[in-house]
Amino acid sequence: MADDGSPRGSVWIENLTWMEAEEALQKYEVVMIPLGARTKEHGPHLPLNNDWVMAEYLAKRVAAEVPVAVMPTLQYGYYPSFLEYPGSVSLGFETFKELVKDVCTSMAGYGVRKFYVLNTGVSTARALGPASEELREQGIEMRFTDILASGARAEEGVSEQEGGTHADEMETSMMLYINPEMVDMSKAVKDYDPTGGQGLTRDPDNIGPKYSPTGIFGDPTLATVEKGMIAVEARVRFIVEELQALIDY
């Protein structure tokens, strides 16, 4: 903390005593809550904790540029699309929505009224939207990352795959940039079914979701570190701008 009482840099709440947390929460405008699945399939070439690693990385990068109070990364969320793939965990829609609300209302009890969920999922946004609306009725402002929109413009210029959004060219590229030791490119395969509805299925006779025997939706064989750098840096800039706008709100 600076001597004038204003925050200098970010603070990780979990590392503080409750007395230190009480002081810190009076000085920061925004509490940031990273969100990334620690147990969600990402094909044969990426580990289950892919999104958690991404959330932790993005949180550190963003917190280095914008002064926020950072909560521990939420490692469970609403991920119903992946439950056919062993190891994947999803909370129910209402459970997840109420979990996020409870974290925010708990912290709001100490004076903070602005929250930002650094969201690394797609399906999670379906519950974060209603949670935000319900919190706003209590005088609490909670915003969250649209992870697809956050890098869309940058990815348009480098993506070569036919299509995809999961364990695909761009997500794999991001992980090659963030933590290349996690990626086994020898096991990356193209698995892209443009037909079907929401979710993925391993069952070729299930005509509802998109058929994906690997759990991939896209073509990770096209992934490169260079593409990952472009995608990651675009997301960092996007989130920094959203956080600054929330601070100024």
C-alpha cells in the first residue's frame, strides 16, 4: 500500500490476515475472481486443469497492470458439455450461479461493491449473466469476461482451422505460449463436427450434441506458439481495459 492510502499494485486476499484484508478491501475498487476449470477434458493433448492454469496466468498478468484485490481461482463451474469424458466435473446451473453470487455478497459485506469474474469458460457465461443481474438488484456490480469475444479480432487474422472453440487451434496455441510443457502435440488431432447442437458426445448414435470421440472441437494440429502469443496478449489487453472501465465506473 502507498502511504497516502491508495493501492499500489494488486493484493491476493488469501495471503492476508483478516485484519490486513479489512484494510485492503477499503482501498481497492474492484475484487477480481478468476474462474477456470481444474477438472474439464481438453482432448488427448491437454490436461484436465487447462482452464485453471489459463485463469491463474491471466490473473497474474492482469493484476500486474491494474490494482485489484484478487480472490483464489474458482476451480469448479457450469460445464455440462463435457460430462461424457472422464474426469470432467460440472456444477448445476443454479448451484454455480449461487456460488458466484455468494462469493460476491460475502465480500460485499466488507464494503466492496464491484467485482470482475475473469472467466475462461464459454458455458459459464450462461449462469454469470443472470448472476450479474441478480447482484445488481442488491446494488452490487459484477462483470465478467466473454472469453470468445476477448480474442476474436486478433484470432481472425491468424486462425487457419475450419472452425472450433474447444481444445482447438487457438486454445492449444495459447497453452503453447503460456505453458508449453503441458501440451503434447504428438497427440493433437483434428476433430471437428459442424453438425449437432450444444455439447459434445462420444456416442456416434447420439444425434443431439456434436460428435467428438476425442473431446476436441477444432483442429489443434495447426497450433503454434506465435498464434498463442497473439491470442493471449489480446486477451490480456481486453481484460485490462474491462477492469479499468469497472474501476472508473
